[in-house]
Amino acid sequence: MNQQETVVGILVCRNLRDEVIAALRGTDYERVPVTTFPSHTSLHPTEWKREYLRSFREIQGSSLILVSCGCSHPIPAGREVVHLRSPEAFLSDAELGRLSGSGVYMVTSGFMTPFSPEIIQLKDAGITRFVHLRTRNDPDADTGAAMIAAEIGAEPETYPVDLSIFSLRLRMELLSANLKAERLNNGIKCQNLESQVADYTMAFDLLSDIANATTMDEISVRIENLLLLLFSPSVIEYQYTPFPEGTDGIILPIRNGPELMAWFRMDGFSTPEHTERYRNTVEFLLPVFGLAMMNARIYQQLLVANEEKDGVILRLREMQEALALANKKINLLTAITRHDILNDVTVVVAYLGLAGDLPLSDEVKSTFQKLNEQMVSIQRKLEFTKDYQDMGLQAPAWHMVRSLVTSVSAPIVKAGSLSLRNDLPDVGILTDPMLPKIIHNLTQNALFHARGATYLRWSAYEAGADLIISIEDDGPGVPDNRKKSIFKPSFGRSHGFGLYLVKEILAITGITIEEDGRYGEGARFLIHVPEGRWRRSLPGTEETDRI
């Protein structure tokens, strides 16, 4: 980017100026004009407002980025302004969540030395925890933070802040502002810049997945997935030692400060002419990768030191990982596979139909007919996945099983020869929101496979602290040698995924299912709901409470 073309300025509180300069150092934006205004704690409010507005008017350009503390700042009309506030601009969402809370006051290093409790009257503000966000290496700021905490009677805490996240956000806003100004003033097509902004925006969204990882291996796998989604290389690998000199492809060293933490390599791009753009884009992300790896390392050290205390947090994280894995599987299945394959299958079916009308022998026509039937079968199976494209996309929720069985199962059995016996108590279970599809599949399974059955009964009983939900019929049952295989993909006479997906959806929240009936007397499916995943409903309500 040519600095002469920069049409955006930065207006920053004097106490944050060093952080802005450090965040832009060594980037394309280090020469962007930076104008300071006094801290609101350093002047009388009337005088401060006059100085602030004077600084605001001095900045050239149609757009500006305002960098300040969280206090209110008047923004005159007539100019596009992006406001980056402290502390949010310096922290990831996860860090902000961990540090925030009732009675917490967070201040960056630049506010320490000119700060005084008398000016802002913090004593009576109910502050119990004073957090110094250490954004610069300044002993005076550490001393000032300790003094202020002691003065207001709050617990002091120092939290080191890496400027990578702030730099990323600031550069994204600068790039976006320059692009908008170029479009408005010059009327040109900025296709390359738009593509770069799109890459940065997509990357920033996907980086949340990386930032939430807690181990180096998890981060490495998620970085690999991100690079695959962004650039689609045929070769991607990583290791914790350098690649040999002369290795082909783009080599990506991941650092946190001076420390080299891992190396990635990409090669075999489908559009090699864009290799340099890929390199520029991924170099924009490397500091965040390094910060995520360092955070994961620190997190693991904290886990070792606080294993007993953090047990509950670890279990919740495992549930989130299970949900994320299910989301990833279904997203890949629906977004990548089904659409393309269905298009190809449709073309093949059309050609087979045309071939059947050709003057061919009966034997050849019979072969074409069989091929057509197989392709239609494949088509049905792919269409079947549409029903399950939302599996795992939403967080698990509590569902009242009895009312769902009445609303979902009853209309199905009414169309057949079965009678429905709903003997379920009023209990709720924690499952994926696709529980109605589970009930639908189990009911359809009985209708299709339980020849001669007269009823389908739903009931439940407690087994220790767990809940067992039973679904049984009086049909022929399932042979002993097939009790496990019926839950495998492609088993049965239909599309072959119903019971398999029932098992997979339940497994998202740790619930299992098995067939436990006696062959010749009827089928019986048992859904095992572990402790903590079921509750008994409160009388007269749809709310649930564990006994």
C-alpha cells in the first residue's frame, strides 16, 4: 500500500499513543498520521472537551479511527469514525471474559503515571479488583498501578498484554477505511483489496476457534484446517522443528515474540499465480497463531497447578469440543459433499435414461436399468442427509420427551397398523435440538421393520442415577447377530442411515442407545441417559429440575 494514498488518520488518547505506535511499527501503516488529545483525567471537563474537539478537527482525511479508553467521547457529524475502546481493543473475547466481573476496573499502562485517584474519584466507585493491563514495559506504570490500588482499597492485579490482537484490529480498520475511501473518491474497482479484506474478515472469524483451543496439538490441527479452508493447498504439514533448507512451498514460522514455536508448510496450490497473495495473507495471521500457542501453553501450566479446581471447566470444555467436532463433520458432509455429488448423479441418471431409449438388446437395457436404480438409490441417500445438516450446529437444550413423542410419533403410527402407548413420565433430557428427528426415525423403524407388530410402547425407568428410556414393540425382533450392526451406516433395506444417525445425534451429549429385545418376542431399544443429562419436570410447568 502506498502511504501517499492513505486517506485515514488516527486520533488517540495521549495515554495510548505508545501502544498505537508499537502496534503499527514494521507494518504498511506505520506512517499513518497519528494525532493525540489529552486524557480526560488530566484537565477540567470543559477544557478537555475543547482540546479534544480541536484535535478532532485537525486530522486530515474523510475517515478516522478513534482510540480511547471506555469513557464517552463526543463524535461530530460529517466524518466516518471507527471507535476502538480500551480495554476491549487489547483483549481477545476469551481474555475479556476471564478478566471482567463485578467490581473490576481495568486500565492500560499509559493511564498509570498521570493518573490520580482524586481526579476520577475511584474510592466510592465500588471497585474491589484493580487490573493493570500491562501494555508496555514501564516500571513507573507498575508503581502507579500499585499506588492507585492501595489508595482505593482494591485488590491489585497485573495482566501482561501482547499487542498482536490490538495490532490486528487496528490494521483491519485501517485497511477497511482506505478501501472505502478509494471507492468513494476514485470510483475504481478494488478487486485485490476487496479479496484481501474478505480474507482478513474470514480469518478473523475463524481465529476464534483457534483462540479457544487449549493444547498445542489442538491449535496445530485447527490452524491446518483454517489454512485448508482459506487456500486449499494439496500439501500442508507442520512440525515443531525447522524444515530442511531448500524445502519447497511456503514456509511459515510461528513466533511469540522472539520464540519460534512451530513451522507450517503449504504447497500444491490450485491457483499458483496467487501464491504471493496467500503468503501476504497468512503472514498477517502468524502473530495471532503465535499468541494462541503461547496462551495454550500458559493454560496447560495453569491446569497442572489447578487441576482439582478446574475440573468442572475441563468437563465443559470437553462438551464444547464434542459439539464442535459434530458441527465440523456435518458441515463438511452437507457443504462440500452433497451438493457436488448430487449434481453429478443427476447428470448420470439423465444419461442412463436416454441410453434406455436407444435400440439396444434387452440384456444391455436391463444393465442400464440396474445402473439407473443404483444411481437413484445413491440420490435418495444424499437427499437423506439434508434432514441432518443441522446436527450439532446448535447448542444442546432440554427437551420434554413425553410431549415430543405425542406430537411426533402419534401421526406416524396412525398412518400404519400400530397403536402408540406413551407411558413416559414427565422428564426432560439434554440433547441436540434434533431430538424430534430421533423420535421420528425410531417410530418409522418400527413401522417398516416390525412386521405383524400391534403396538409401539415408550416408557422409562431409573437405573441408579441414570435414566433408561425404552422403546419396544411386539414384532419379530432383531436377531442376536444383528443387534450391533443395525447401528452401522448403510444397514437395512432403506437408505441405511436412520439408526446410525440416531446413535450419532444422541452421542453429542453422551447418551447411548442399544437394542436389547429378545428375538421372536419383539424389538426393544434402550436409550441410556447418564446422570446430569436428565431431569424430572416441575409440576404444572415445562421446566425441569433434577431430583
